[in-house]
Amino acid sequence: MFNRAETLLPMWRMRYRISALAALLAAVAIILTQAIVSTSPAHAAGWNNCPTGFGNSSSCSNISSNDTVRERQLPAQVYRGDSRSPYEIFTHGFTAVGTDYDLPRHIQGRDGSGYISTSADLSQSERFARSQGGRNLGAAMANPNCRTGRPVAMWTPFPGMGWTLTGQCTNRWVEADTYVYQIDSHMARNALYTDDQVRGNPGLARFGGQQEWAYLHHIPNTAIIGVRVYRMRAQVHNGQLEYRGQTFTFDRFIGNPAHAEARSTYNPAADPSAHFGPSTDLGTPAIAANPYTRGCEAIAQCR
């Protein structure tokens, strides 16, 4: 006859199996939770703990303002495409053309911006360097010596390197250099991530997607790691540049000797020429509270 008592496990074995099962389920829950968090939109976008007003971490912006929202951490380095030579940039750094700190106007390309555009994406900066490099091609073609049939070399002084070949020309073709500057964001933290700051206005989304870090007023020369030099070449026909067939080729990287002298980060609030303070209006759109919760939560990156 079937003996039920003989088939029952001792109580201590049952408790052991239940405890083991509970531990296994807890471990699975932790793994699933980590997977969800790591793939959540906020985590995937790179948003981290840089609150309003921002912290003292070297990975967060040092801009102290009453008109900012939470944003992601700075990358280790950012890039800027520019047609100006390393002699000028390694000596003076970058300074904004104006003191208009309204971010929406800046990303729409309005005049007088108090920001300097950079990008965490090298390819975005290369596109800008190529468009700016057309100026250098045009300037080289305008050289009267280029109207001869023989190649004419153009030289520019580079810090730490002396005179350096930056272009050549004849009456049939012209070559000129353009540049992408590499910036150490730990030595220049006065930047705002534009996509994060203006996300309260969906109408501005069409100006985003460039991974832009907008630097407020100035990037010191000591924060510039070096420059990527690109050689551009275009044919000349009847005294006009043929832009359709122009080439854009990476040539070399040149380090900035002044970067070794970097000791502290730039603070626009301490620079009288910046005309900037905590109460300066940045035009940052307000972010609406989540209607399904009690206001705006940290995961939504609110003020």
C-alpha cells in the first residue's frame, strides 16, 4: 500500500530547498532589473548625475546658472571644425563672437551667440571643417602667384614646429588645409549639452542630433589637446573653384605644446569680459511634469 509518510521530505530539507529557490529567484530578478536599467532611454542617452547648477565632478559642467536643467556628463574630449590655423588657436584658444547666451537662438544660428559650438562626434566636426575649408581654398586661389602654371607653396607658422606647408596652387588646381581641434573637456568644463537643455521645446528637435556641447564664451588654449589637419584639393576652371570634385583627406595630427601647461578650468562667471552670472537668462525651455506622477522625477531629467 502506498505509504505517504515515506515519500515526504524531512522538514529541514524542505526549508533548504525553499531557501535555495528563493535565492535563485532573487538573483534572476536582480539580473533582469539591471538589464532594464542599462537599456532604459535615460541610461542609453548617457544621462548621469549632473543636476541643475551642476556638481563639482570633473565630468560635469561647471556653469553655475539658475536657468539650466539636468544633463549628461561631459565626454573625455570634444571636437571643433574650424578653418583658422593652429598658430592662432594654439595661442589664443576660442572666444565666442558675442555675449547672447540664449540657447534656442544659438542652435538656430542667430548672430551674436555667446557660445562656441563643439561636438562629441568627430564626423560632425569633420563636416564643419570641410565646409569651412572652402574659405581657405578660395583664399589660396585668390593669391596672384597661383595664376602661373607652376605650383606655388604656401607656408604658415605652427607653434613648436616653425613654418609648415599649408597649401599649394597653380592656375589649374588649388590645395589648402582645414582643421578639427581636439579639446580636453576636463580642462574646459564650461559647456552645455544643447539637446538636453532645450528638450522642453519639441520644436527645437530638428536643430539637434549633432551631439553638440556649446561652450560658454571661451575655451582656453591650454585646454586644446591638438589639431587634426585635413588637406583639401579642388580644380580651378576659368578662375572658379570646382567644388563638386574637391577632396578632403586626413593628413596628420599635431599636438598643442600649451596643453601641458593646463592647470585649472575656465570659469566664465569669474571672467568680466563674459558678462555672465548665475541669473543670466539662457532661454532654457521648461520641462513639463509627467502627468502620471506627482510632478517631475529624476529619471525624466527635470529641473
